[in-house]
Amino acid sequence: MILCSFSRALRSGILVLGLSLVAACGGNDRTAEVVLPASVENAPRFATGPIGAACLIHNRRVADQERCGCIQAAANLTLSQSDQQRAVRFFGEPELLQQIKLSDSPENERFWYAWAGFAETAETMCASS
């Protein structure tokens, strides 16, 4: 399953997201923005784009058109085009995502929340793919 390859990172990311939200409850930080998973009820389950292409290239063992197309569809619902272009690198260099997670920059924090929303949406949409 393609989601298994980054599922562990996604789950730990979601845990970090939850802990960050709890830690931020008393603060006045305007950069922390919660991104909830997109509504997937009537969403298309297949699309083409940079995330789907990276999925096919870097996850050869478990990747197929249907699964990677579903992951791209989730990306289209949750990530901007520039975020998708940035995220393509994570399929080949997953350690970059860890660097973003640990970064204190507001842009990396915003991206991390967007990525967490994407990850949750992709898991929901593509679990049966």
C-alpha cells in the first residue's frame, strides 16, 4: 500500500500536530493555522499532477496509477500548486519533511499544517485504493 510508505511519518506528523495545537491553546500565535482534512464525500478519486507523478516514480514497489492518482486528487483538495511542487521532493528525500517539521520558520509551519491536512485527506480517500 502506497500510504504505508509514508503512513508512519504521517501518523507521527498528526500526533505532532495534535500536540502543537494543545501547546498553542493559551498562546497568541497568529501563524498557527489548523488545516482540517478536506471534505472527500463527492471529491474525485483520481487526478494527474506532480504529486501523483512523484508517487509513481519513487514508490515503485507499491505504486500504481489508481493509488497515485487518488493521492494526487487528495493533494488537489488540500495543497496549493506551489505546495505540491515543494512536496514532490519528499517522495525522494523524506528526511526533508522532518526538517520542515522541526523548523521554526512561519512558512515551514504553515506548510507543515497544510501537509498534515493533505496526509489525513489522502489516508481517508485512498485507504481502499
